[in-house]
Amino acid sequence: MPILPGSPPVEITLRRSARTRRFSLRVSRLDGRVTLSMPQRARESEALRFAAEQEGWIRQTLAQMLARRAIGLGDAIPVEGTMRRLVPGSGRVVRLEADTLLVPGDPAQAGARVGAFLKVMARERLAAACDHYAARLGLPYSRLTLRDTRSRWGSCAQDGALMFSWRLVMAPPSVLAYVAAHEVAHLAEMNHSPDFWAVVDRLYPRWQAQRRWLHAEGAALHGYSFGAQGCADRQDADKD
């Protein structure tokens, strides 16, 4: 198995595929395995050169995964900007009460259950906020999806589809509202021109404090692991 030298060395699993037209690196968030997919006729030396060029990204991704702490009973996490401690609960659903999250069932599944609870809460909060701002703007959006993205908190596609990180529900409600207003504003202005920011100002005045909060505190919301998170990947240009 090829090794990316350094401290520590990183094993690279090569995977050839007739359907692959580009080099593609993937880091599993389950076990940290690094896989490099490559076109059938590509040289192994080319693939390893690509991996070496992406060494910084590989090591950063692995370090972020190690830094992400799995949560369980007894831990505290932010929910709508307030730290809440996970404690055993009764019944069948997670309940939010004051400064605690009551989590029923197997303690080993507490993290996964809380993660599912937060995603439901995030969808409810974001849908309500987007409905509100879209109505004020007079422009409907086509759909709303949630993901666990590190690179952006939200996006708006040309077809009016809105996407948000579900971790916004961990931030103060005003921050979630600002991000919703920001993305809804793109329904009117698909850019970041002065006209766009004028729309944001109209929908959510004095948004600068919320934007500063995201820049200062947002990264910390990614430090909590609620179970398997899929994988990270990076690709280069298409190969002939």
C-alpha cells in the first residue's frame, strides 16, 4: 500500500475504475481511511503526485476529524446558543428542558439520537425563517435541504433551492435567522453586490453582529460528533 511520508505517515488506498475520469481523494469519517480513486489507464506515479500535492488538505482533514469529539450522556452542547447537558430521560423522544437535553434509550446511542433531534429542530426553525423572509420578499424558494457542510452555512441555487448546515440550530437564534435572510435575499440578487446587501438590510437590519459571531464562533460548532458523518473528498480536473 502506498505511503504518504511525513509525521505521521499516511497510508493511501488506490482504487482504479473504468468509470473514473479524474483523480479523487476521499477521507472516511468512519475510520480515517484515505482512498485515491483513479482512471483505469492513469499511472500510479501521477496518482501519488496528486496525493502529495493535496497533503495539506489530507492532514488538515484528518486533524479535524480527530478534534471532533463524540458526545454522550453527561456532555454539554450548544442548542440555540445555550449550553445544554445531556442527561438520561424517559419515553421515546429527546426533550429540551431549560439547560438540559433529556435523552431516552441506550446511552451508547445518545449522540446519534441528539443529532437526529437537532436536525429536526433545524429544519423547523429554518423553514419558518425562510417562509417568513420569502413572504416579505415576495419570491418563493423551490425547496430546502440540510447538510453538514464546513465550507458554507447556506447557499441558494439558480432554481431557488436553499441549502443550510443543520448545525445552525446550535447557534443563537438570531444567527440562524440572519443566515436564512441572507440566502433568501439571493432569490432577488444572485451575487454579493451592493444591491444584494441592500436586500439583506431590508430583511434583517443590523446583520453585522450575527456575521461576526459566525466568523468568531462558528467553527466551534463543528467540534461535536453525533455519529458517522460520511466522508470528505477532493478531486482534480478531468483526466483524458
